[in-house]
Amino acid sequence: MNKAGFSQTHHEGLRIEVDALITHGLVVTMDDSSRILEDGAVAVNNGKIMAVGDTAALVSKYQGRKVLDAHRKLIMPGLINAHTHAPMNIFRGFADDLPLNEWLYDYIFPLETEFVNRDNVKLGTRLAIAEMLRSGTTTFNDMYYHIDEMAGIIDELGPRAILTDALVDLPAHNGKSLQEALQQVEEIIQTWKGHPRIQVGVAAHAPYTAKPKVYQAAKVLADKYGVLLHTHLSETRWEFDLILEKYGFTPVQHLENIGVLAPNLVIAHGIHLTREDMDLLARRDVGVAHNPQCNMKLANGTAPIPELLRLGVRIGIGTDGVASNNDLDLFDEIRSAALAQKLINSDPTVMDAKTVVEAITIGGARMLGLDNKIGSLEAGKQADIILVDLKQPHAWPNFNAYSLITYSLRGSDVDTVMVDGKILLDNRRLTTLNENDLYEEVHALSDRICSWQQQRTKSKPHPKA
Amino acid sequence: MNKAGFSQTHHEGLRIEVDALITHGLVVTMDDSSRILEDGAVAVNNGKIMAVGDTAALVSKYQGRKVLDAHRKLIMPGLINAHTHAPMNIFRGFADDLPLNEWLYDYIFPLETEFVNRDNVKLGTRLAIAEMLRSGTTTFNDMYYHIDEMAGIIDELGPRAILTDALVDLPAHNGKSLQEALQQVEEIIQTWKGHPRIQVGVAAHAPYTAKPKVYQAAKVLADKYGVLLHTHLSETRWEFDLILEKYGFTPVQHLENIGVLAPNLVIAHGIHLTREDMDLLARRDVGVAHNPQCNMKLANGTAPIPELLRLGVRIGIGTDGVASNNDLDLFDEIRSAALAQKLINSDPTVMDAKTVVEAITIGGARMLGLDNKIGSLEAGKQADIILVDLKQPHAWPNFNAYSLITYSLRGSDVDTVMVDGKILLDNRRLTTLNENDLYEEVHALSDRICSWQQQRTKSKPHPKA
């Protein structure tokens, strides 16, 4: 054995064992220095990222109990969906291209009244998690019903989420008084407190469905447990005008007046904003969840994201619910985010590729107050990591990783997903979920929805017809 | 043997043998009556569609030498890309989010001067065909250089295309006089005349690069051979103002004045149009190729497609070149087409799902003058058919096929593609192309492009940096 050989053996003996070593990938870290590694590696141990660096350096230092070869793959942080209603996917494509009020009052609300129950929320949550994992989303911020059931499914299937059940004026959807509803939310918060991946937050639905006392009670509860406060705000012109008429202030200023604007608040949409509204959001450090495809599809407009970013507002990007999107693919969503802003601002330089990639990684994490745990590939953070297969004709050539992610890649290119170091999608196979069973269940439910629709309106043609 | 058994055997004996029988799929025909079959089948023989109907009916009548089970798959016509520059994909992601003039003059034109040669056009065409087939595109209308080489590749690899080499003012890119350039185009037209899948058409680049005599000569040639005339028109505000100043007329009226507007003309873009322009396009039955993502990305605006459709203008949807898109996925493109129009028109009902699906199937075929051959699944048409795998979480549930195609499906969901009855993508495997070899070639070219860029501008940072 020559000296070099000895040295190598000696060195190997000193290598640190880690749970997993991902090697030879194009690493897009999203760290503060925007480091990109052409032949990079990530060491993962005990659910956390232990090191990020050049493959040669990491291979000499770490020995992976499992080695994932990421040659011709992109390695990046798991994506963060800033605002959704995951179980609404059971209504995907049921009512599209309709006027807003008809869509909401003639289709979505009756559908929800009839079909939102514990079983269907569980089914929708499983389907949504399958879709999210398959397209690289590891964390989502949700607002829906039966969140105790959702939490159970999320616990079992492995992603990370913030769950909120929207408080509204009486009579609430669950028939409970505000006091009862608050107590129920508090119990669910307590049940899941300390869970490594699940945070139960608090939501007030929107200023047109929740009075000031509902918002204020929600804020007290969110502050008590240090959790997120989630609402819809300034989504439609109708809402903006209504709140202005009712309270004499814009929706943002109304929430300021009742003491709700604060760093733990995330507002979904924020489309119709005055200059003062924007300044106020910046001053109070409120997070904004931008949902470009839903906003375009319902013709509500597009939020002034470039201005908000200039003011330092924390921005995330979400899909909103599938009933108004109609998918949970964040690759698709950031492409729309970039393109819509360029169109509306008549400026091809706004919302560049890096900006939108930030919004679904480290920026989204900051918006949700989770940037100490996730959002970038850095030692010490949780190992929420996705591998994207670049052996696709639409991924060649690759001159700029942010451009590739934003303008060329698709959710389906994601082939491996890890959350807290656990592999949930392994070379395109979901490890915690049987998809075929799921599809048959969804198919049976969609048959029931179609029958209900036929019964409901014999005279009214189904949109399918 | 009982009577029923005898009858069955007897019946089987009478079944007509066909090359392929596709069964048990959700068939979206795009025929005049918009027929959708829940458990449908398509019989294919000699490169043509022999029958479209319920699976039970077709199985009893036809026997397929090959049977493709399309259970849980969608069967639809191959998609039609109305306007692209296929080999520009070798510049994918090289220069994004830049001001229009900087993008064009500092990046794209120098890149083209340096790297557009016969070999790279062939390489780019192969890569583009791989990407198009993988995302369900079977026909594309192209304008680029070295189209004789492109035709050779297309002949070999199997898709359908209309190819044009843009005529411009002297000095042309190939150094030839107008007469020489026309002669060259005519020779290529003659070479490929009668090819079952390739039409060589004629193009004048744009009114700011081609004088009236170029347009007129192009039209004479196109008319002589009954082929398509292709141009860029009313793409930017700059062009609109320039032509107005130079000729005293809008770009559309300028082409009317010089006698070019006719049913065999396809204009790409058509964004900046007056009411009179729109009427003129309708009256002269000119086709319009809409390119929503490119138009948004370069912040050129969005064409008034709903108005043009109301006037009866034939509309197709294209991706434009990958240097300004950055992919060739028509699923993605129609989603943007629908969403952008809803946003711009503040109306969620415009550009509904069916309208945009039509634009990449039968509508696109009409625009290209190919609707007697392709664009719908109907007996007698060429067998350009795609199968889309619905066993994906984002494809469930499915209440409306057009919504599903427009708002939920992605190019990657396409698993089988047939052109003229020949299978070019077989369960996600390309049958006429080795992708891995292709990627290594593209990788080597992209290294040369990066080196050139580093040499060219030591002081100027590469967009990647």
C-alpha cells in the first residue's frame, strides 16, 4: 500500500457517518449569498442538513448510510405554498370560466355545504399531499375545515404545514358560537403543539365575513400561542368597496384600526391596495401571500408585488384552492407570477426569475416565520429537500438555474422529496401513500358530486354538458 | 357451442383488421359537434383514422394488430404549435428578464450570428422535436434558418411541420440577394413538395426588416405553390409606431396596401391592433398565431384574441422560440392564454377552456390550412393522436375535459404520441431519437456558448453570475 492509498484509507476511517448524502447535483441553496454549486452535495443527519458543499469536499468528510446520486439533477429546498385550501381539490374543474358570484354562490358554496365533511376533507387532504409532494411542495399554509382531521393525515403522510380553520361571524359553518369555535381551535392548537412539522394557527376568514371582534379574538389566540394569524384581504374590488363603505376605511386600514396588523399576520391576495395600504403593510411587517393564477382566473387582478418587495414586505406565493387554480404546482405558479407582473407593468425586468424562486423558498419561509427551520439549504436547517430530474428535453441547455426553475421546469420533473430527512417521494414513487386506491376513492366521490348536480338543477345544464 | 357463442365467433371473423385500435379512453374529438366519449376508442389504419366511437362498438367491428389500452387516459388530437423558431432552444434561459432591446441586440442577435449554423440548427431541431413530442405537439409552424436541414431531421424523426426561412431586406443573413434567396426557397419547396408531413412555406420576417417588395415577392412564391405565407406583425409598440411613421399606416393596413393580406397569410402576435386592423384581418381571412407567454415575458402586451374570435378570425396558439418562452409546452401555453385574457379583460368568462383547447387543435389546423388533414379525431383524417396519462394526482377528479386540459394537465402527462399512425412516443419513450446522446451534445454546445460569452464581455457579467 503506497502512501496515497494509506492516506485515503486513513481518511475514510475518519469520515463522519450521516443518514444520507446527496451527491453530484446542481445545488441551488437559496442561502444569503445565493450560492449555487455546479457539482454539489448535501449531507443529511437526524432530519437536519449537516453540510452543503462541493461533492468532492463532502464525500471526503461524510459517509452516507444512504447515497443519492443527483447527477443531472437539481437539488433545492422543498417548495413552500403560501396559501391554499388543500381539500378543495375534490372540486377541481367543477365550475370554471364563470362570473365570480355565480362561481361562488351557485357552485362552490352549495358544493361545500353538501360535500365538506370529515371523510371528504381527509380524502382531499391525501390527494392534495400526493399532488404537492409530486410537484416538490414540502410545506403549505392552509385554511379550511376539520383541521384536526387534516393534521392527522399530515402527521401520517409526512409533509410540513400550518393549518388554520377560519373563524367567521355567527352562524359559523360548524354552528358554534365564537366562544365555542375559539375553544375548539385552542384545543387543536394544544393537541398539536410541539409537533415537528405541524403548526396549528388561527384564521379569520375575511373582513366581509368576520367582524372586528372575530379578528381581535383570533389575534389574541394567535399571540397567546405564538402562531400564525391568517386571513383573506383585498382580494376583490367588491370587497374593497364594501369595507370602505361599511367601515370608512380600506380593508388594510380597517385591520390596522382594529389592531390586527402585525408580523404574525399573513394576508392572502392583497390585490386592491392603495399607496397607504402598502406603506402600512411594510411598517407593520405583515406577510403577503400572492396567488397569481387564482387571481387571474377569477379576473380579480394582480397584486402589486414589485412595489411591495421594494417596500420590504415579506412575500410568499401560493396556489390558493384547486377549485380556482386548478392545480397545486408551484413551478407553474411562479411562471405565472413572473409573466403576469411583466405584462401588467409593461416591463420585462420586473419579477425576475430569482425573485419568484425566492418567494417559494426562503422568502415564503420568512413570510410564515419558519425561516429559522426551512427555506434554504444550510447546515442546521431541517432537511426539506427536493431533487429535480434535468434529463428532460425542456431542461436543456441550462445557462441559469433560476431561469430554468421559473420558465422551463414543471412539477412533474421533481423525482425525489425529503421532509425532515425522510424520503416521501423516491424516484417518482410516493413512499407513504397508495395512489391507485386514492384515485378510485376520488372517482367514486366525483360520481356522487355529478349525481347531486344532476338532481339539484335539472333545468340548469352542468358545466360539463 | 351455443348460439350466442357461434354468433360471437362468427362476428369476430367479420371484424376488420386495422393497424391499431386505441380503446377505453376519454376521447376528446374536437369535431364539429364537440363529441366527448367517456369510454371511447379510435381505430387507425394506413396512417389515417378509420373510426372514432364507443369502445364496445369499435371493438365489435375492428381488430387491431396493435391494441393500446387507454384506460384512465385521455385521447385527443395531436397538438399544433402555431408559431415557433424550434432551433432557438439552444439559447434557452441564456438571457431572461432583460429590457427588450438589450435582450435582442446584446444577446440574441450576437448569439445567432455566432452559433446559428447547419450543425447547431440540426441539433436544436432534434432537441425541439424531443420536447414537442414529449409534451404532445405533433405539428409546428416554424420560421428559422437552414430549413433544408430542419426538413431532413423532421422527415427522419416523424412530426409534422410547416417550415419557412424568413426573407429580409439586403444584406440577408445568408448574404444572398432577394432573387437568390427566393430561388433557394423555391428549390426547397420543390424538394419537399408532396411530402406527407412537411410543407415548405414562405416567410417575410417583419415589416421593419422586410420592405414591400420582399413581402410581395414572398406572396407571389407562396401563391404559386399554394403554401403558407408567414410573418411577424404588430408585436411591439415600437414596431407599430415605426411602421406608422414610415408608411403612414398601421402594420396591418400597410400589408393590406401592398396586397399581402389573404387567407394563406399567418401573422404571429397581432398585439397592437386598431379596430380597423381587426376588421381587416377578419375581412381578408388572415390567420393569427397568438403567443401569450412570449408576449408576457417580453412585456409586449397581449393580443385582443376574444375580439378577434368574435370577428371570426382564425386563431392558433404558439410558443414562439424558446429563447423567449422558455419551453415548447402547449398545455402551459393555453393556461397562460386563458389566464392572461381574463386578467387583461377583467372578465373570468373570456377565453374559456374549450376555446383555448380548440386553438391548439382544430382551430390551429384551420389557421394553417390543414384542417382537412388534422386537428380533430374524425374518420378520414391523418392519425395524429396523443394519449395523456390521467393517473396523476393533479388530474383528479375530472368533471370537465376542457378544464382538465387547460388548467390542470402538463406536457409531461402525455405518454403516447402518434403521427400519421406511427408511434413516436411510446409510454414516455421516444421511438425515433436517443435522448441521452442528445443531452451530451447540447451540454457540449452550451459550454462553448458560455466560453464565448466569457471571452466576449470580460467586463460584462454573464446573466448566470
